[in-house]
Amino acid sequence: MTVPTITLNDGHEIPQLGFGVFKVDPAETERIVSSALEAGYRHIDTAAIYGNEEGVGRAIAASGIAREELFITTKLWNSEQGTDAPRPAIETSLQKLGLDYVDLYLIHWPRPDRDLYVETFQQLEKFAAEGLTRSIGVSNFHQPQLEKLLAETGTVPAVNQIELHPAFAQTALREFQEPRGIHTEAWGPLGQGKYDLFGEKAVADAAKAHGATPAQVVIRWHLQKGIIVFPKSSTAERIAENFDVFGFELTSDEIAAIDSLDRGQRVGADPEADFF
């Protein structure tokens, strides 16, 4: 089963379907990521604040999979923004992951109240030039912060990783960033179980029509819309099930029906109001 790839604005390719480890217990991370790698995932998304980079690193080391076959993302936490803190932060992440470089390094949150994200991104530009990361991007940025980065730095972020699911489709932000070469990654792609997404008629009907699970239908919706997506699960069966989404294709009517579920319903933190 071959996962489609997307070519980023810097020429590097990213697998469109990956595996996320947000809120994965550090003690369980090696087992869970190993299950994901065994299922076929080659794109793993973690972050310093998750506290599980070491477990990801152990799973990578134990897998025997060649480094060039993997795509590993991690993120810079808010307290490490500025001019001096990002370098020790990425070096620590690399040490924990057991890697010489990551494929993608992101500013985790913009923290517009501190207004350090431009100088922080300029440090990420240096890391890319030095080979500590292949690509650089951002997470949870709104249009004003993206506009400022584009105006004041020399690099267009490769991605913006944002909360995105059928009830919160982020259409306006996507319409701004994607024509400018910033690809969209979805966190919380299944709504984090905070509303009855799988009970929605549009999702349930598509699942029945294709002999698929509701989760598979929603993941497929993301993929067909060109979004980079990484669902998470702690069980090997569900991990494999979420990867098995390439044997069917949603119709245009099914896509439109799921699109109609958008009601601006954020279920996670608001980057403009919730600061960490």
C-alpha cells in the first residue's frame, strides 16, 4: 500500500498520511509507534511538549527501517521561542529522537501576545541551512501571523498545522495559505471525540456505501481534499484500520455532504486566546 506524497514548497516530499502521538503516554509510545510503523506508516508527528520524543526514537531505532524512508516531524515549544532558545531546543529533540536531522520542524504555537515568532522562524531558517531539519513550518498560525512571516522572513513556511475536521474545516485560512505555497496539515482530524462526528448522516451514509468505518471515511475526506493528515490511536487494530484508506474513494456528492458539516466548531485551543 503506497501512501501518496505531497511536494512541499522547498522540493521535499511528505507522506500525506501520517501518525500523530499527541497525548500518547510516554511509557507506551515505543509500543504504539512500533505498531504504526508495522502497519505501514512512515510519517510520524511528535513535539517536544508531548514528552514522548524518546519513545518515538526508540521505535524508529528498533524498526530497522532506513532513515530516508521515514518522515519525522517535531515542534518547538512556546517557552523556547526567541533568538537563543531554539537551538538548544532542537538539539535536545534530536538527541531524544536519536536522529541527526528531522524532516520538518515547526513553531508549535504563534503566541502573538509575545510576538517572538518572526525571530524564532529566522532561527529555524538557520537550522534548515545547517541540515538540522530539511523543512520548516508553523502550527496554529492564523492569517495575520502568516502575513507577517511572509513579509519579514525569506522563507515561506512549508506547512501550517492547524485544527481541522469536518465541523471546523478552516476554509478561509486554507484559501489564504495554500495559493502561497503553505500546505495544510490537520491535527484533531477526527474531532478528538468531542462531538458525534461518526454519527453524522453524511459520514455514516458514506461508511455504509463503501463498507468502511466512519473514521476511514473522514480520513479519506481529508486526503481527497489535499490535506496532510495524521490520526492517532493506541490500539494496533485501529492504527492499522486508519491506515487502510486507499481501497475506496468518496464521490463528489459524499465530499460535499461532509463539507456541509462545517459550522466553525473549534474543539481545541484557540491560538489567539488560549496561551500556554
